[in-house]
Amino acid sequence: MNEFPSQQNDDLVFHDPSVFQIDIGILEDLPGMSNSNLTIPKSSQKRQRKPSSGNQEKEMDEKKSRKLLHRDFERQRRQEMKRLYVSLRSLLPLEYIKGKRAVSDHMHESVNYIKDMQKNIKELSLRRDKLKKIYTSGSIGAEDGSSYSNYLPNIVTLSLCQDGVEVLINSRSRGGAFPLSRVLVELAGRSLNVVSCISTRTDDQRFLHRIQFEAMAGDITCIDLATLKHRLINVINLP
């Protein structure tokens, strides 16, 4: 038996590089190793699909439609707000918005106006209920003994008569009585000459004052009766 020369395993070295060369043709002849049979991973097959021109145009049309719809809605909203603001401003009395142009000021004054109206309504409701109670019972109470007619307001009427102008004042006997001298001073201050003044007490516990006067200049038609009546009412109702 022939024996190889004794050498260490790790000293066995092949110096011929042709041992590691593989014929490429042999690989091509092997089944399943050709390029046509190579399996490509699915991840490499996935490609980003570009949207078609038709889809792009459709998306652009949808965005444009949404913008136009939003613009129309915003325009309608602003028009409605403007209409409501003009309507609100027309309801406010002049003393609430005089000298104020800002919308915020008008809104603030609107709140004040609403509060004032609520206060007035509450006061008028209390007066209404009180008058209803007086009218139903026919009197205020045993401690007072006065008629409900004393709670009716003072009434002033002016009319032309043969000698000039006649003033009739129907006033309360208590709780709203006023000095008759106020009326006489007011007439004298307007250059009106008082001809007669008669006061009587009516059956419903009220006073009826009848005053006749004439113009010192002699022309009674120059007197504005409506203005004079308004002034006399203010004079009578002074506290």
C-alpha cells in the first residue's frame, strides 16, 4: 500500500486555480438555471402606477368644484349677515347709536336696548296688573278709599272757541295733582292772555280745569296747538 507523504492537514494547498473555475455553459445547460426560469421577488415587481390623464383631470375638476361651492357659500353667508345687521340697526333708536359707527358698538348698544325694553315691559306689566285689579274691585282698598279713576293719567285737550282757545285738563285729585299755576305761567310765557280759568271736581274724584286764552297779538291762528299741547303735558307731569 502506497502512502502519501506525511503532511499536516492545514498544509494541504492546491496551487492550480483551474480547480475553482466553473464552466458557465454547464450552468446554462442545467434545468431551472436559465434566465427565463429565474424567479424574481414580488417586491421588485411592484411599480408605482402613475395616474392616467383622465383621473388627473377628474380630480382637478372636483377640487375646483369644491372651491367654487365654498366661495358661493361664504358669499351668501356674508350677504345674510349684512342683511341682519342692517335690520338690527334700523330697530335701534337714534340715541343708542348716535356718534357710534363701529359694528361692535352697535352690538353692545343693542344689548343695552334689549335690557331697557325688558325693564320697561316689566314695569308696564306691573302697572297693567295693578290697574286690572283696581278696575275689577272698583277701589284700591279700604285704607285708601279713593276711586280707581285717580290712577288714570292726566288728560289735556285744546280746541278753538269763539273767544280764542280753550284748554281742558282732566287731572287726578291725588297721587298726580299738580299746581295749576304751572299752566298759567307757561301760557303767559308764550304771550297768551288768559281770559278765564274754572276748576271743578267731578263725580269720579277728579279735577276738570277749563282755561280760555287769546293771543295778545290778536291772531290766534299763528298758535301751534299740537306743540302747545305737548308742552302743557310736560309741565303738568313734572315731578
